[in-house]
Amino acid sequence: MSKCATDEENEPPMGLRELARTGFGPKGGVLITELTGSQCKWPLWEDASGPFHCCGAPRGKGPYCEDHSRIGSAGRVSLPKLPRGG
């Protein structure tokens, strides 16, 4: 009897760009204004229009969690900039 592949098995692996927009902390991330010093500051927003959520997972040795540190080390993802006040 043959085994049917599930939809999950047929989906392509997540690309680095999509993975970079994934939060590994609280669902939906944490508003940048509510981050604590022990939370990952990896930005989850796409552009300067907001809302400005960050990952919020427990930090590693730097400003990001271990997962986002690895993604950042890949050097292929540019982080979005915060809008300047004016």
C-alpha cells in the first residue's frame, strides 16, 4: 500500500527571508516599546509603516535570540530601518 504525502510534506522549505520574519518568542512578537533587556530585538516588520514588533524570545549573547543570530550571520537578510521622527 502506498503512503500519501501530506500537504506539509509537499510544501517547499521556508526561505531565509520568510524565516527572518518569523518570531521565535511570543506569538505575534513584542512591540518595540515593550521589549525588556532580556528579549530578542530582531525586527519583524516589513517597512517603516509599522506596527513595530520584535521577536521577543530570550536573548542569546548579543541583542538577538540564538535563531536570529544564526540568520543574521548568514549575511543575506537586510534589516528594516525604523522611521525617523521629524
